[in-house]
Amino acid sequence: MANLSIDYMGMKLTSPVMAASSTLTKDIANIRKAEDAGAGAVVLKSLFEEEIRQDSGLSSDDISHSEAYDYINADAAMVYGSGEYLEYVRKASEAVGIPVIASINCEGGRWWTDFAVSIEEAGADAIELNISFVPFDASLTSAEVEARYIEVIESVKSKVKIPVAVKIGDNFSSIPYMVQKIKNAGADAVTLFNRYYQMKINTRTLELEPVHYYSETQEAYNVIRWVAAVSRQCPVDISATTGVHDEDTLIQYILAGAKTVQTASMLYKKGFSAIRDLNTGLDKWLDKRNLVSVKDAVGLAMRKKIRQYHTIERIQYIKVADGHLLQ
Ligand SMILES: Cc1cc2nc3c(=O)[nH]c(=O)nc-3n(C[C@H](O)[C@H](O)[C@H](O)COP(=O)(O)O)c2cc1C
């Protein structure tokens, strides 16, 4: 039996497989199921900045004014400070022995700093900042968007002692550069990538409608590319998320350089016992390769040959015939 334990952001995980933040992890019974099935850690459902903003009737522009900011802060404390989310963190931490990672969904700067401290005090082992500031405003520059991410990370890191991971989407002009900046701002890990809410247009009613769907395995390939590109350049722990439905995808992420993977859709489709199957599959694969520890597999494919780097960087189909890529 190979050793599946891994050090992630300074925490000792018994497995690299984590239950990702989702509505499933909102339920303490499910968090126990994740632990029983062998998850190395669990990420709690995010606390959404937007929810509090909607309750208060303020827009994201309003909160940059200090009066509104103070109001919002008080409101956040009122709604969540002694209430729901902290209680949820407390209960989850007491329920299981595996690390519990609280998740904050934020768009703006100072907003969550004080609340992050309360989350730490409630017993969270780490925080994942689910930063989803995606600019739809043509007057915002990339530099301004990036600065907003860095501001959030620096302010949270200046207040808490527990490790902080930063979960981002793949909508940056330069992902490796952004990850480097995130690391330099103090992040202990980066989670690649969030999978955003999708919408479609109903061609009969012309209404915009949400698309509810779980991920497919193929969606992992874009993420694997970026895990590989980032891991060989940025010395930061990487957690990969999107499309892990079987051990083969889990192993690919690890070989590309991820220390942990986070799965949500698989849990919806197959239940928590699927985590056990992932661990078993990983263990068998390590044994077959005579690798005694999963640590030996992290980034292994990237250490193999320089030629692999060129494959990562190839983004165009140059020659394709009858569905086959010609070399
Ligand atoms: C129903 C559902 C709810 C989710 N809620 C959150 C959330 O609150 N915060 C977050 O960071 N990610 C959330 N996610 C994203 C997952 O954590 C995960 O990163 C993403 O679904 C990709 O993994 P998957 O392919 O295994 O689903 C949610 C995903 C699903 C399916």
C-alpha cells in the first residue's frame, strides 16, 4: 500500500482528494461522509459577498465608499458574525478530524478581512478565497482587475495565521504571471480553476436562462494544461478542480503538479463513496509504478522530458485529418 498522505499548505492530509466547496458540503452529515470515504480535507460551501450585498440593497460600487463599507461590515457581522456561517464552520470543525477549509466568495478589497479573522477563530484550518471578480466593464483594465485580487489576498493574509488558498477562474491574460502575483501577495496555495455559473439564451422566449450542469471529464484537459504550466514555474501548492470523475483524471492532475484535487460533480453523480474508489485507484497506480508515496508522483510528468513543455504550449491544431492529429 502506497503512502497517500500529502502536505498541503502546511497541513497533513491523509489523501490528496478533497471534497470541493458545493451545496453538498453545506451539510455536516455529508462532511462526515467525505471523511469516512477517505477525503483528505473538505472545503465548505462559500459564504457569498453578493448575498449580503443583496440583503443590504447596495451595489459593488457603493461598497468602495467608506460609509457604505462600514455599514456593510456591520451588516455582515450582524448576519454572519455571530450567526450562521461561523456556526457552520464551528460545527464542521468539531464533526471531523480532517482539515476543514472555509470558503469566502468575494469580489472586493477590504470587505472580508475582519470576517476572515472570525472564521479562523471559529476553528477553520484554512481559508479558500473564492475570488470571482470577473470584469464585464469595458473601462476596467486587466491591471485594475488583477490589483483587486491582490488587495483582497494581502488584506486577508495580514490578519489571519491559518493558510490561505486562492481559487481563481481561467479568465486572465497571463495565468502563470497572475499565479506568481497571487503567491507573492502571500497565498499559500492556488486552486485552478473555478467553474463559473453558465447561462444560455432560450431561442423561443429570448429569455436568459441558467444552465445547471455538472462537469464532464473532458473539461479537465484545459485545467491540466495550466496546472502543468504553472507548476513548473511557480513554487506554490496547487489544488486542481474540474472534471475529476475517475482516478485517471486525478492521477493526471497529480502528474501535472497538483498536490491536491477537489471534486464536486463526481460527488453529486456518484455519492461520497466514489472518494474511496479514487484513493484505491491511485494507490494501485502508485504500486504498479513502484512509487512508495504520492509525493513522488507530484509533477512527475513535468520532470520527464523537455519535449513535454512544447506539448503544453501547443494550442493550435496544425494538421488534422479524419479526426487524427498528425505529427
Ligand atoms: C452545485 C455546486 C455548487 C458549488 N458551489 C461552490 C461554492 O460555493 N464555492 C466554490 O468555490 N465553488 C463552488 N462550486 C465549484 C466546485 O467547488 C468545483 O470547483 C467545480 O464544480 C469544479 O469541480 P467539479 O468538476 O468536480 O464539479 C460549486 C459546484 C457545484 C456543482
